[in-house]
Amino acid sequence: MTALILLPEIIFSPSALARDIQNKEYFILFGVCILICTCGRPRFAASIVSILGFMVLTEIGHYMYFGRMLSPIAVRLMFQEWAEIINTGLSLSPYIFGSFLVIVLCYGVIIAMVFKLQGYLPSLPKIGVPALILLMILPAVLVSLRSDKLFFADRSHYPIPIRAIFAYSIGLESWFLAGKCDAVIHQIPSLKMKQPPARDVIILMGESLSASHMSVLGYERKTTPWLDGQHSNSLVGFKAVSAISAGVSTRGALPLFFNVVNNPVDRIAIAKGATNLFRLAQANGFDATFITSQNENVMQGVDLSGVRVIDVQKWKKIWEKKGDLGLIDMLDRVPASSHRFIVIQFRAPHSPYSAYIKNRPDLHRFTSSDNNSRGAEVDSYDSAVLLVDEVVQGIVEHLKVRENSSYLIMTSDHAELLGDKGRWGHSLLDIDVAHVPLILIAPKSDRHFWKWANANSIYSHYQIAREVAFLLGVTMAEQAGDKNLFLNGASPFGADGYLKWRELNGQAVEVGRAVSECSEMQHVNLKSIY
């Protein structure tokens, strides 16, 4: 039974599988198989085996799409992003079919064994049944909670479902996750704080928003009609350029941006949060609010202590009727103050893109010449960007950003590939996945701000976050290595690799790659890929 459970992943998993499995995990897997065989309830045992088989299928599918195995935080996200996973799974169906057949064969044989051998095995239901129930329920309870332990314990590979179950259950203090990664370059920057004049500092953080699909940045389709018109607005300063995000996934980018961290392997800087933008804002007299149409879990790794969190999805009537436009309504819940720091995160155009415009037939303005499902995806994505443009307009007008006391900075956690060189989605470690917009709306009279805004042709998230800190009245001394800009992979702390880039002739050019590996010896090894 142990061999049959291992077989599908031995066939379909990476070559590093053998050395990644620890001896104790074989014994644990063997022990769980004994529980299944001796629980005395064949139907119950068959249901447990079926659940394990489903776990294997999702795990192998995850590896096929992302190039890595599931981790605890990825399991948690599976339950939150089920619509995206179904959409992705459909595109992977031809590749998953072979693994599906192997899993059905292996686990079908296991279920047959459970029924056939019941008469020859001891029956211990009082021990086996509760133990198996606990084994299956406890992980689900753990990953459903907001736990930064899972975030900081994230690892690249969990090749065996049983191993994953125990890792989720036992948590950070277990023998699986005991190894912590130390930062290799952590340097606490010196901070000078001086409260600025009365102002609103507003961050609009997009989701999967590509600079290459926004007409304000040159896209041929008119996906941002309102933003397009701001170029000729004489009442306020406006600028639209491209930027490079801190990561190619939400969980890999946001902790770096909101903690003003450059190098992705710097765990200590994120864990301590000394440069957390929310914390700095509060320390300097700003009222801090986070408004999201996703949920606060996407900010895992960002300390939100004392921050007003408004989740529009919890206001079901508003969310079901208005979707992202409900963010504008939530602004009424932000109290008036002379100094406000407001972060707003919208949902569109997250995959599946059509989900956010299904009640807005007026936004279906694009028809692709490609009469296939991929062409329809691009159409849906571009239509969802129209909704983003509408949301930005509503937020700007509601907060009266045109007045001299308001600064609005809009970017995105990462971009989205839409058939670029045959690639789709994100989480691929590539500069193309990081090309996000940088939209600036601010008083024309602020010479320092516009000097910064016009200094470069393309900006990194780290550079943007430092300027946000300055608007909050916090000056950060330039750190060693600031000129080396980084793009993190899909997982936090460079576990899936990261790359270094620099600006060359107005373009972001990759100059090197590395991967951070957290070992059981509690240190970080950097392996140069080239």
C-alpha cells in the first residue's frame, strides 16, 4: 500500500524526489497505511484513500502548472482560489489525464485490498477511526486560519500527501518545519521621521494587472478610457509609466512591497516589520486603512496590527451587486482625518477574468479575431481592465484626489501573461510577468515628488515603496545594494528562485538568477543558476 501511494509521484514528480524524502516520512506513511488497514471500517477506509488520491491529483497538477509541489500556504490558497484552479485545470486536462489514470489504478488497487483483506487483519476501530479523522481534519482547520507561521515556514516541496498532512498539522514547531531561514543581507535602514503637511496618501494595488494591456500605456485597445483622458487634465499632475513588481505572485510580492524590502531572501526584515508602511504611517500620525475586495489573507507577511481592515466581500449585498465598485462605497467608512494612509486592493482582472464582468454586459466591448477560447480569454481580460478603469475613476472622484492634499499611486502585485510567446497566467519567474503599471496622480506643486517621478523610465516596487514612505514623512537612508533590483519567484523568500535586474535604455533587463534553499541546519544557501 505504501508503495502504491508513492508510485504516482515517483512517476510524475521531479528527479529530486528521492533525496527530498526523509526516512522518518517513510515510517509515518507506513504507519498511516497500517491505520487504514486496521480501522475495521472498509467503507470509511476507502473514503480516506479516495481523499488521499484526490490530494495526489491536485498536487501533481500543481507541479505541472507551477513547476513545484504544494506547500501549506498553497493548500490554503486552493480553497480561496478554487475558480482560478478550475479554469487552470481545464487548460491542463490533456496533460493530467495520464496521471489521473495512474492514480485511479494505484488507489483503486489499494481500496480493493482494504475490502479483500479485512477478514485477515485485526480490527481496531476505536484507535484507527479517530486517528484518521484527526489526521484529515486538523490540517484543514490549520490552513483555514490566518497564520503567519505557515507563511514563514513555507517550503518548495511536499512530494508525499501524508508528509504534507503532517506538516500542516504539526506546524512550525514540528520536526518538519523546525529549520528557519536566517536573512543573509539584513540591514536595518536609518529612519528620519517628520510629519508632512495634511494629506491623503492612497495606494491602489491591482491584481494581475498588466501594463501591456492598458491603453494609457500604449495598448491598442481602449481599455482605460478615463485614465487616457487624464493626460490632458490641467488641474492635477499625472504620469503613467511601466514598473517591475517585487514578485510574480501575490504572496511573493506584497510582503516585499509593503515592508519596503528589496532582496526577497530577507526574512528578518519582513518578520520584524521595522519598515512596514502601515506601521510607519501610524507612528507618524496617519490614520491607516486597508480596503480590499479580496481578503486580508493576501497580505500574509504584512503586519496589519491596529490597521482598519475593510473587506468588501463581507458586505454580501454590495459585493454581489457591485463587485469591485463596492470599494468606492467602503470609502465612506474611512473617517475624516488630516493625515490618512489608505490602501485599496481590487480584484479584477483576476482569473477567471469573465467572473468580474458577468453582470456588466456594457463592458463586453472587445471581440477577438481568434475564434477560440484563448481569444475569448483575452477579450474577457481586457473587458475586466475596463472595470478597473471605472473603479479608479470612482475612487479618485470620491476622495477628491484633484485637491492639493492628495497623492494617488497605483500599481499591481504582478502582471498576467495572455498568450505572450505561448505563455498564460503568472507565477513564471520572468520579467514579462512583472511588467505592471505605475499611475501617479498628485499636486503639480510638489516639485520633489515630480522630480522623483521623472527620474527613471521604469521603476521597481522597492523604489515606489520608498517614495511612499517619504510621502508618509519617513526618509530612509539608502542601503547597500539598493541599486541591485530584484524580482521574487512565486513563493516567499526566493524559495522558487529570484532574479536580479537593472534598467538599460528604459527597459528592465535580467542580469542574474539565484535560488534560496532553507536547510534543516537553519541557514540559507544561495545556488547560482548562471
